[in-house]
Amino acid sequence: MANKTALRELQQRLAERMQAARETTLIANWLAVDCAGVGLLFSLKQASEIFAPVPIKPVPYAKPWLAGVANLRGGLFTVVDLAVYLGLREPSPGRLVSAQTRLVSLSSELNLNCALLVDRLAGLRSDEQLPLAAEQPAGPLPRFAGALRRDDAGRQWQEINLEALSRQENFLHIVA
């Protein structure tokens, strides 16, 4: 009889733990990336795949932020150095990429074969992990800049609307 009672108690504790785990599961909404030391957030609905660095062929007479073109899964993608595009770093032709550098392709729903060159991935985040920052930037922001968020460590993360970014006039005209 004691064994049956102990088994029931164990089952009850396991059921309670499983229920608690279901209730506390966080749903990731954001891909967190780092560009020149700045934390950026891409909506998982607008970002598609993540690629390790591949050979990037330069494009003559292109804007300085256009790293070039690359073959990703058999498709030709324009590669934008996001840190240079945002003015976070000066352009440096032939910049060496580190082992942490990644290419993040835009969602196919945006109808643009484009990948963003970022310095490193910081993982997936949920809205619960990154609440809105109490202070939001004052003054005009680019249309693609969303809200500021802050993590538990106090680091700020800037939301980037990839659809709005891809519709920017200068983003669409890559030739200088």
C-alpha cells in the first residue's frame, strides 16, 4: 500500500512540474544579433535563415554598405553589411569576417533576395525576456527603427523592422 501511495505522489509531483513547465515556456519572437557592439532585434516573421559566412563577390560601383553578392542554397543574394548601412562602422572593402559573423536572409515574403551581414548572433528572445525600455529615444528615427527593449542585464536592444528597412529608398538603389 505504501508503494502505491508513493507512486501516486510521484505522479502528482511530475504532473505539477509538467504543468508549470508548460505555463512558463517562453515563445521566441526575436532573433537577437550584434552589429558593431549594438544589440538589434529582428522579428522571426521577417527573418528567414541564418548562414555561416560564405564567399562574397564584390559588386563594382555599389554603395559602400553593399558587401557584394553570395550564393546561398543555390540562390543569388545581395549581402548588406548592416553595421555599415546603419552608420555603426566605416566601410572597409574586403573586411575579414570572424568565425562568429553570420548572414541572416530576409523572409521570402518580402520578395527580396537579400541577406544581412551581422557580427554575431545573440540567440532567440521573447517579449518577456526583453520588456520595453522605460525610456524610448527622443527625436526622429528611421521608419525601420522600432521600440527599444532592455534585457535583465540592462543591455538595450533596438527593434529593426526588416520590411520597412528593405523598402528604404537607398536600400533599393544599391549602385552608387
